[in-house]
Amino acid sequence: MSCGEAIGRLALASPARASAWLVAGLAAEAGPDALGPVPARTRRVVEPELHSSVTSFFERCGPQATGPGLEPKLRVISYACASDGTLEVELAPTAWELGRGFHMALLGCSSAPVEAPEWLAAAFAGRPVTPGLAAVHGVVVTRDRKLVLMRRAADVLYRPSHWAATFEEQMVADDLEEPDSLARATLRGVHEELGVPRRLARTTFLSTLVELETLNLAFLSRVDIAFESRELLALARTAPDARDADRIDFVDAEPDALRALAGSGGGATHAPLHPTSALRLALLARQLEAARP
């Protein structure tokens, strides 16, 4: 059993996880409940000192070689449902080396660290204590109701040649220029990965995810685009980050088809899945069913 699978078992048994929150693949839903299709409100705060449990973990694991530094990143400090149903998120500037270093240390574990239950409980409570790299994940639905699947290129840093439903994007400081920085980052991602202009895409927030291999937080949105699947194939070749994926495919954006794909781990043609893709598929299926008249 891998470390991620062991943490997955902890997630399923966690008393801090609401019974309605889904766990699938190597990801767990972290709510919060009662969110509707309303914008998020995000604000910048100061990054806290490392939690004592994280400091102890780093001392046991030793330094991690993270490679060349990247642009300043953001870390999730808190998220909660406001009285009006809006998702309120606090984000702090952080360094790539800190977030990536923690992820690498956790990926190097042969079993779940003793601190994992505490870390999961904090994430489920909306107050994560582990250092991470704030991210948005987008499930893209075309005008002809197809879900877009992208196979990550063989030379990407994390999970090469895995199928994603649809894309992942780390957040950066510039995303905080707008009050809803989650929507801004998601629309930036759909443009960079698929070439879709921001004005021709619409986001609907779905849920917050915890990636169980790294305990990283991500915010999942559905992205409806004003292109049919055949049009998107041509458009994607012009995307700024077109080389990040080496293949694009489509499945019907219907609950039964999405759940079947998630349950099969990608099946014969879309395996292996990115660690959060099965959960993304399940959450989109749930949203599609809820939206039916």
C-alpha cells in the first residue's frame, strides 16, 4: 500500500470528514457544505510560521532537492462557507521550495506519517496546517456536452502520461488582483492549457479537494466553454501551454458515463488517471444530476 492509499483510508475513517463528502482515487472532498453557484471571495493574508508537526516531519525527512525555483506561489490558509453561501478563502504568499519540498518529502514516505490524521482533520476543518501550493482544477464541458480529457505530456514534473479531467493550475500572486481569484486562476488555466479566451468560458465552483498523496488543497470548478469538441481540438493547438498535454479526448458529460470512467480508473483508453481525476468526475456527475429539472 502506498502512502497516498494509506492516507486515503485515514480520510475515509476520519471523524472530521462529513459523511456526504466523497473520496475517490487518491483525493478526498473537503467541502464545505451548502455552497451554491456563487463567486468566491479571496483575500491575501500573512503566511503563518510552520506548524510544529510539520517542523518535526521535516526534521525526520531531511532537506529535499526541489530543483530550480519558480515564481512566487500562494498557500491556502483557510476556507469556509459564509452566511450568504459564498466560499471565503484566505491565501498567503509562499515559496515554491517550501510547498514542493513538503510534497516531495510526503511522496517519499513508505507509509502514512503519524501526523497524517491531524493534518487531514485540519484540512477538513478548513484550516490546513501543511505547507502547499494553492491550485485550481477545472473540468471543462464543451458546447456539445462533452467532458474534455487531457493526457499529461511525458516530460511534465508530476504524474507524466496520466489522464486529467481536465486541467490543473497552480495559483500565483497575480491571481489576487481580482476578488474571486479562484475564478481568475481557473479562466487563466483554460486559456493556457486549451487556448480558450476568458470571455468565452464560464466557471461554476464545485468543491474543495485534498490530494491524498501530497495533502495539497485544490479548488474544483466546472468550466463551460463556447466551443464544440471538434472546434476545441484545433483551438488547443494554439494554446500557450499546448506542450503540457500530448493528447486530448472527450467523453459524454453524463453522470453514468462519468462515474463509470471514474470507477474503472480510466478504463482501457484513459488510464492511468491523475490522482484527483476520479473525484473530479464524481463531483461533476453529482452536479449534473443536481442541475436536472
